Amino acid sequence: MSMLEVDFQKKLPDFILTARFAVREGEILVLSGPSGSGKTTILECLAGLQKPDRGYINLRGKMLFNKTKRINLPPHKRGIGFIFQAYALFEHMTVKDNILYGAARVNGRKKREQILREVLELLGISHLQDRYPAQLSGGEKQRVALARALVSEPALLLLDEPLSALDRNLRERLRGELKQLHRQWGIPFVLVTHCRCEEELADMVLRPVASINEKGEQAICFSM
């Protein structure tokens, strides 16, 4: 059974972007291709940060976007975690406060604190909770960004070039940690990369296919 079903189009300045795929429970989908091919735009449409021009996005039977039915849920109602390429941590907040920011919509202080402890232990960063982002390494920042996304208990996790800012040795180690985290968390991941080495994480890899559509326009499609 598919957890995520996607079929939409978005007009960009240089081409028409089409995304057409499904991700089952416990799968990792990797969108792999060169910069400028629309990969991050797909993630932002899934998260509700951009609006497609047509089509639909369905997560666990819940319609997040449907042009025909005029449905477009805001990001905070989609149940999706997003790891940005630059991690987007708040520099003036401690690690603990950064993570708790992601749990703002979890009801009850005790519940938030419980999830915080579980995620800190899961990612091995309990000892970092009183530090600030400027005091962290690249790998530690990535773990904090993952923790902030996971404390909201998302139904889907989106990762935009999550390892691109790290050196080769650290990338290799964190690829293994991401795979283990995915098994433990049991939700679908959609990961964007331009590096073939990250494709090792995938249950399915989609690459862009360029064409000219019936209107003579440039088109790029990520499709199963």
C-alpha cells in the first residue's frame, strides 16, 4: 500500500516540472539529478512551501493538495518533516530549544519532553543539548536538524541534499546512520541528491527525463 501518492505539475521559469510517483511504507525514494532540474521544488511542493499548478498530493489517505477540489493544506497541517540543505538551525537557540521548536504542536509538556529524550538518545546527541549551533560540527548539526524534524512525529520525512556539506568520510558514516534511523522510525523518506553515492540509500531512484511537450515547451519529469 502506498503511503505517499504524487501526481502534479509546476510551471518553472525554464521548464514544466512533472512529479508522478508513489512511496510505500518503509521505503526511501531518492530524487537524483543535476542542480536546476526541479528536485528541491518537488520537496517544497510536498511540504506546502510551493503550490503546484495542477494535480494532487495524497499522504496516508489524506489529501494535502488537490487542484480540482481546491485543497491546499498549509505546511503545519501536513504532518511532514523537512531537513533543509543548510539545516536552518536557529543560531540564538540551544540544541534543546531548537529541537523543542519542532515539537511545538505536540500536546502536553510531558509528552514533548518524553519525545525530546527519546530522539536525543536515538541520535546520540543528549550531551549536546545545552550547546549552540556555532559550537557544533557539521555532522552534529545534521543530527540536530533530524531530531527537530522527528520530534513532530511526521508521517513523511523530506531531506534536501542532507550530506552535501560534509566531507567524504563523514558522509559515508552518516549514510549508514540515516539508513538505520529509517529502519527504526519506519516512515517513508524522500531524499534529494546530485551525488550517485547517496543512491545507495534508496529503495527506488528517480532521475529527471527531459522532453518537449505538445505545446513545444521544455519539460522535465520525475516519474515511476
